[in-house]
Amino acid sequence: MKKTISIFIIALLALLSGCGNPSPQQPGGAIKSSEGGAKEITIAGNGGVIEKTIRDVIAPKYKEETGIQINYIAGLSGEILSKVELQKNSPQIDIAIFVPNDVYRAKDKGLSEAIDETIVTNMKNVNPHFIAVEGAAAPVFGLAIAPAYNTESFEKNGIKPIESWNDLASPAYKGKTAFVDITNDWGFNTLNALAMANGGSTDNMEAGLEKAKELAGYSTTFYKNSTQVIPAIQQGAGDITVMGSYAIAELANSGIPIKMVVPKEGVPLQAFSATLVKNAPHQKEATDFINYLISEEAQGLIAENAFYPVVKGMSLLEKFEPVIGLKETDKTFVPDPAKMAEVRGEWTDRWAKEVTPELGKLLK
């Protein structure tokens, strides 16, 4: 009997000892490492090449070095912003990757945390031309939004090179255009550039809207996003487009004879930027990962997929120069995301009412 009691007491002490040192866990059930850090973080960002770069290249390397698993949710920037807003009372996403307008909108809605540069120390090395909203996000995937054209088709048909954004509206390639709608970031930047080319600005896009009507007249449709416009170009439906430089390089790499051009009015530089979600479940680990994304090591990996490195002193890889290279004489500019966010609703409505109905009218 005494032996039985002794065994019971030993078992009880072992149980109590285990209760005094439970396996560390994060609220919500995420298991933490023995050092107290979360073993996984969740990122939401664009699909395609950005998703592949993080999921297939950066995440495995980062997990090997830190033990942290990177989960990735793919979607368009605006969709991700809506998802973050829906989850604001119980965030499930740690890092959201946005285009500049949505970086501003996230900050304005109180959905993101400020970037603490005492922790994200690599921010001191970032090229300021890629920063969308000061202190709100870290630029990660640098790009230009620019016209691009099928070099073989232009040469074969004797079409003169593009010199201005106004050249996008031309009977020379009527019915062979591949432009995206204004609801897409590429489309809205096209309208902004057309406004600039015709004496307007982000504050007054009237002149750009008039030129966009002509552009619509020579087009059969406006595509909704990259998942529609890229296949159209691959299938030969379009010889001229406006898109992100990385997508142009991706098309060229797939065998399409396409090249970016910088009009005399210039092209906008920007970046897909990483924001720390407000009250993210794993803020420390997410902040550390953002710092890693703008390190020279990570930017070198990102540059392999045709993005402009955002770190000062780093350049576009030489293999991409013939297709999307920027010369020192090329003009670039940085749009004001706050102003663009302010006016976007008005011009999107007017585009739908005034520009879209003009599709195909000049093809007859």
C-alpha cells in the first residue's frame, strides 16, 4: 500500500512540474520556439512572381536560418487591404504587401503600424525614391510602370518608336492594344501619365481623360489585371501595353519579343511595400522579417526575378538591362500616393462613364 502511494506522489509531482513549465504558446495557438519567438508568420501579397519569390526562394532560406515558417496568402493589393480591414479586431496576417496607394490607405485607416527604424535598421540603406509613405512601410520589390511594345511587330509593320505617353493612342496598332482598366494600379498610373503628358497633373486629370478616350477608341477591351493582360500578350492579342517592369521582363524571359520604353515625360518609380499589420499576432518576428527583406542578401535574391533593388548601391541585374534597363538620362518620377488615393474614386467613376463606352469606336 505504501509503495502504491509513493508511486502516486511521484507521478503527481511530475505532473505539477510539467504544469509549472508549459510549452510556450502564442495566443491563438501558434506554437513558439524555446527562445520565445513564434515559429511562423503570415504574409499577404500579390500572386505571380512576387509570391514565387517569397514562397520558393526567400522563405526556405529564412526558415533554414531562423526556424520560422513563412505562410503566404496571395491576392491583389486592394483585396488584401479589404481582408486586413475585415480582420482588424482579430488580425490573422502579420505583414501585408501593398502598392503605394494601398500603403497610404492602410495607414489612413489605422490598419498598419509605423516602421520602427531602430529595429528595421536596414531602412537607412533604402533608396528614398521607392518609399511610398514615410514611416508607413518598407519598399521591397522595386519597379517602374511603363509602356512596352512587341519589337518584332513594330519593326515588321514599320511603326515608329514610342516617344511620349500620347503615342499609346495611335491608329498604327488599333485593335492590338493590351491596356488594363483604371481599377488596376497600372491603369491608374497610365491615366496619371496621360494627364502629365497633356499639361495636367494628379490634381487635374481632365486632359488625360480626354486622351484616354482616344486610347479606348483604338482598343477592343480593357483588361482587369495582370492575370488577364499577360496571357493576352503571350497569345499575340496585343502589341503594346503598360505594365510593371518586372512583368515585362518575365514576358521577355518567356520568349515574347517585348521591350520597355521610357517616354519623354518619364515613368513612375514605385515598389510593392511591406507593412506591419496593426496588432499583428507576431509583431516582433514580422518586424525582423521586414528588416531581412530590405537587406542586401534578400534584395539580391529579389533582383534575380527582375525587380529593381531598393537598396542604395545595388543595381538591376545585367541580364535584364536590354529589356527593362533605365539609363541615367531616362526621366523618372515618384507619384504622390496620398493625392492619388484622394482623387482615385472620382476619376474611376468618370473613366467608367466616359472612357469605357468609347472602346472600339475608332476601329471601324
